[in-house]
Amino acid sequence: MEGMIDRIEIAPGYTASRVIKGGWQLSDGHNDAVSADPVADMFAFVERGIDTFDCADIYTGVEELIGQFNAANARREQPLAVRVHTKYVPDYDELDGLKKSQVEAIIDRSLARLQQERLDMVQFHWWNYEVPGWVEAAQWLQEIQQAGKIELLSLTNFNSAKTQEILDAGVRLSTTQVQYSLLDPRPAKALGTVCARHDMHMLCYGSLAGGFLSDRWLGKEQPSALQNRSLTKYLLMIEEIGGWALFQDLLQVLRRIADRHDTTIATVASRWVLDQPQVASVIIGSRNADHVSRYHELFRLSLDDEDRRTIEGLRGQMQVPADDVFDLERDKDGRHGRIMKYNLNAD
């Protein structure tokens, strides 16, 4: 296998690559970004050391694509070892009155779509804290896990208080998937402490802010039109930290650090996230395999004390987004919540 992608043990006997191939860009709405042969791309990632995939029940068509990869991989003389992390995201309109049978039906559907006998990891999300039931749903997932359908149970986009509630109810969690970047350090407020206390890791998306944290945007004007919801989401985070001019200052700082190490802004931004406490992996939303080899740079780069002081000096001028993890986005009527799609699990 090519490359030098580091690995990490996130549960006894369960390891994952520290770069995870994201799946959102493969879903409907990102079709302009999808390669001609996404299954071949998956093999290219695995063969270069990125052997952990992230997807979700609500990423339209993605579990099925990975299922095609799993089927093709199983036909090989020597199948490649791969981990697939999916999600359980009950529809917003079904939270009130949710039943275990509904939960298990979605898990069974993910098993069928992914063509797996057991799901490697299920990451659970709950849209609305004003509707009780997330603890009970997590306990149902644990029962489904104990029945052999799930290996690891995890969360996604839960804040620190609600994560602690689920843990206090006796549900064993291995990871939590959260947005974490130089633009969004909310996980460092309290969630990191909860994770450390319970030996949980964080799997981090948005570490490149949909590509904004890259050389492509250095010196550019703020865009007036965006291609998809992903870019809209991260432009809102840029506004939260202080606006486009301050964001450009950040890119200039990252470019100077990148010059010192002969690398890219994206590599520096991703390395910063990987270096944070309790972070296991960054989820990279690669559109295809064209640039897969560049991720090896992450593990050749070591940020030194000067680099960290330079970054922290600029971050001291940036506003930290309000409240805890995903609390801004949880307001369905707010500007972050209005861009979400909430009922994608209906048959």
C-alpha cells in the first residue's frame, strides 16, 4: 500500500486512518463534483492508505455507491481492509413519537445499501433538543449494537451537555463527529473535556471549510454566488469569526507558515486540527482521486512552536462562534439552520 497515512486506534482492536474520505460530495446536489468512476476512486484512496470512509443514511445515493465498492472489493482475490462510518439521522418531523422499530428499519436499510453484515460505526444525530427522546434513541441503538448489527456507536453534532447525558445513561460511545477548524474551534470549549474524560475521540469535518481554507481563496474577493450549500455553510462561519478581511489575514498567515515548510495552506490548516487534543481524524470531502497523494503531506508536516504562536496570534483577533458545538446550526429558523435539509430519510 502506498503512502504514509497515519492510523489511530479509536477503540480496542479498531483502527482508522487519520484522514477519512468524506461522502457528502458524492451525494445528490454535488453531482458536478463527482468523478466518472467513484468506485474506482474509492480503490485509489484505499490503496494509498485512506481506508476509512464516512457517509450517512441521508447522503442520497452514497451508501449505495460504497456498497458497490464493498461488493467489488469482496470479489478481489485479496480484499482490502476498509472501515465505513455511516450515520443515523432521524427525520426532523419524526422525532416526536420515534419508535425503536423505525430506528432499526433505517439501520437494516444501511446494512443492505452498504452490503455489510455489520455496520462498522453508526454516528447518531438528533435535530431538535426541544423534542425529547435522544437518550432513549441512543439506548435503542445500543440494543441494536448488542444484537450484532453495529460494531461501534458514536454521535455526530451533539453538544457537550447532551453528549454527557447519553454517556450518563450508560451508552458507550467511541467517537463524536463535529465541525472543527481554525474558523470553528467550538469543540475546544467543553466537548474536548467530555471526550477526554470518557476516552472518546473526535472525527472532524469542515477542517478546510469546504475548500475556503486553501490557496485558491488567498487574495480573492468575497464570492457573491456559491455553487452549493456546503460553501454557503462555511461562508457563514467566515462571517462569524469577523468577516472576509480577517479571513484573508488568516490565509496570509497560513501561507507564510506553508512557505516555511514548502507545503500548502490546506495542509497547514488540516495539520492544526489533527494536533488538537482528542482529535483522531480529519474528514476530507474529496471530489475524486486526482489529488489523493497530497494528503501524505499532512504526515510529513510538523508545526513548530513558532508556527503555533503565529496562528494563535491571529486567532486572538477572531471571534469564536457562539455557544457550544452545532448550537448555531440547530436553530432551524436561523441563518445557519435555514440552509439545512431536515427530512431526507423518508422512503
